[in-house]
Amino acid sequence: MRKFDLELGVGVFLLAGILCLAYLSIKLARMEVFGGTGYEINAIFADVGALKNGASVVIAGVEVGRIKNIKMDDYEAKVIMSINRGIEIQEDAIASVKTRGLIGEKYIQISPGGSEKIIPPGGQLRETQPVVDLEQLISNFVFGRI
């Protein structure tokens, strides 16, 4: 009977450990298991650089969503963003691909507009700015094309 209690205790402890590990893995990977908590909008960019799924969407330095998917659409990059509920984005807002630090991760910054109209779920941001190509800027500077 004592051996059974010991094995049961070890089994429960092991199961709890596996559940904690699974929870941390999901949180660190920034995955949504039971669906998102927001709505989707999309934007078309000429170039997104090294932007990846799961990257941040930021307004005024505050994270308001995540990149859900990036796909090719008529030789341009279509970025689908999941925006948190309660955040309204104006129709004339501008989406830009930015970099944290000099060689940090890429994210999308949304600069609010002044329009009264709000982008509905599934809508599209019309104004976008592609990523700044640092290598091209340095090349232009070195060869005197600036």
C-alpha cells in the first residue's frame, strides 16, 4: 500500500510538471490555443523585410496586437494582424515596419489618423510604409549617392 501511495504521488507530480511545461511553451511561443481575443485587419506592404508571424503590432509604444500571418498577394506582402478588442484603428492610420534597435526584431507600428471612420474587422489599412533597408542606406552613403 505504501509503494502505491509513493508511485501515485510521483505520477501526480510528474503530470503537474508536464502541464506547467506545456503552459510555459505556449506562452513563450506566443501562440493562441483557443482562438484570438481580438479582430483581424490586414495591410499590403511593398517590402516587409524580416518581419515574422507573431511579431508585435504597436501604437504609441504599447503592444495592441500580433502578426497572425504574412503571405504573398500579387507580388506584395499581405500582413494579417490580430488587434486586441477595444482598440479602434482609424481608416487613415499608417502602418510602418520598424526595427527595435539597430539589428533587433521587426514589428509593425501604427500611427493613428484623424478620421472619424474606424476600420471594421476584416478591413484593410490603406497607408503603409515598407521597411527601411539599412544596407541600401549605408551603400548610398559610402558611394556618395546621398
